[in-house]
Amino acid sequence: MENRLTVGLAHGDVNGIGYELIIKMMTENKICDLCTPILFGSSKAAAYHRKALNIEGFALNSIQKPEEANAKRCNVINVTDDAVKVDLGRETRESDESAMLALRMALDSLDAGQICALAAAPQGFASFPKGYLAYFAERYRVQQMMPLFVGEHLRIGFVTLHVPFREAAGAVTAERVYNKLVLLNDCLKMDFTIRKPRIAVLGLNPHAGEGGICGEEEKNALVPAITKARDAGIMALGPYSVEALFSTRAYEGFDAILAMYHDQGVLPFRLIERNGGAVYFAGLPVVYTTTIHGMAYDIVGKGVADDTGMRKALYLGMDVYRNRKMNANLKKNPLKHYSIASNGNEGDLNVEQIAGVEKEKEE
């Protein structure tokens, strides 16, 4: 198949539902028709989960490096030795170490261009000593990055995420909100090919502050940040109360939403998207996605885990990679602009100018 992408999968916590998600995705959805998948994990752990789930007819093609991948098979690079211990339903030091080993090796291949994108199964926060955001920021030396929850109906970014609620208000500053708006706007353009993104900004306080009655963060931080963003050409609107934006389905008029803290964005996202979303890390030089849910230890080995989110993470990574590549090529070879007032005809105009001409004709 032309333009087939080689995509990596990191196995996550071997004691969670990661392997069930990956096995189901690979067996039920003919994944090899869409890409060449390479699992960074353990053949032994995969076999253990396959047996526990009583899934027949699933096998992995063991390889040593990505270049050896068979495009017609589901491939695996063993990142742990055969002694990897699987203890279903609980996070252990060994499972955290195994998850990080797989993630690091997969990211090394991603950095080297051996795979185009990486979709990771869930792993515990304890496996990242400084936190997973700090891990990626340090590895890629980026100042601005943000997990973006992506579904069929919503894209939600965050000003703060995994911080105690009592610290969230102090972290919502005009500078931080503005920086997140710039990052989100750039991401929507480059990674999602949205030419003029519309971004809704949620307020921090009930009723978005109610003019200062319920808090002054909106007046002191959010409005200045939104004004600055608008002056920079970013279509940022708000601040909106969560109730007003979601109860009236007004969110449908926006390309993305910027939430101030974790539950403010995650709760409506999960209610609207259910299991159909994934997390994309905006601001990284590589394409990395993961699931919106955790290891689900309570259902491990029961065969009831829904692999929709894992598939969404994989497809999202592939889409973003292609969008980035296309937009990078367009930047290198931009379309020429012509003046409508010149002697050029419609055949000489770019897409935006043609749309303008057609609108004038209709009027």
C-alpha cells in the first residue's frame, strides 16, 4: 500500500488492560490494512494476556529493529527479558519499570524517524518520578506543551492539569493563559489543518465570575489574556461558564476549548465522547498519543475492556503525522497570491480568493 505509515505502540502497564486493548485492536480491525504496527513490549506478556482472555488466532512477529517489520503482520520488539512478571490488576515496581522501558525505546525509535507516530497504552503516574508532563518537557526541551483531549465532537486543552485544586487558581495567570492559547492555536492549524481556529475559553469561577461577584480571576487574568490573543490574531472568545457552554451545546461552534483545570475539561469530555477520545500531546516535535483512561485494574483479564480509545489514539497519531507533513510541505512551497484587481483570471487565484469571488458572484 502506498504511503503506508509505520506506527509504534507502547505496551504501558503490563498488569493493566493495555495488552487487551492492543490485542483486540490488532485482531478485530485489520490494523495491518492501515499501517505497519510495531509493539514495543513483551512477547511473553502478550501471550499471557492472550491466554487469560482466551483469544485464539493471535500471534506477533518478533523483530529486533523497526526496519525488519513485516507490513502484513503485527510486529513486536521485545524491550524486556523473558522474566517479566505479570501480576494482573495491580501496579508494581516491575510493571512501572517495564512501562518506562517500553516508552523510552519507542520514543528513541520515534526520534530517529524509524516510526512515524507513537500510540501508548495506559501506564501509571508513579512510573514518571517527576510527572509525565515534566518527563516529556525535559526530554524534548520544550517550554510549552499541553495534553489535548481529542474526540469526534470536542477538543479540550488545559491551563493546569494534575495540580491540587487549591493551587489551580494561583496558576491561572494572564501570561499562562495567553501562552496556552498560542500553543493551542498553532496546534489546530498545523496538526489539525484548521485555517482559522475558534477557541472557547472557560472561566475559572462559577458563572465565569459573574462580573466579580464569584471571583476576580476572569477580570484580572482571563480577559487580558483573551484580549492579547485577539490582538495577535487568535480567535479566542470568552470566558464562558461551563454550564452555559455545554448545556446549550454552544461548544459545537468552536474548534477547541481551553479549560482551566482537570475536572472542568475532563468531565464534559468523558460525558460527551464516552470512550471515543484520545490524548494528543501538543507542542512536542514528535507525534505522541495515548488513551484518555487509565489501567482499569478492576476489569483486567475479564475481556470486557473497550479498545475504542486505543484505536482512536492510533488513528489520531496517523492523522496528525500526515497533517504535519502536508502543512510543512505547503509552507515550503506556498501558493502564489494574485490580486483580483489584476489581469489574472479565476484560474490564477488561490483557494481563498476563489471563495471570495464566488461569494461576490452570489451577492
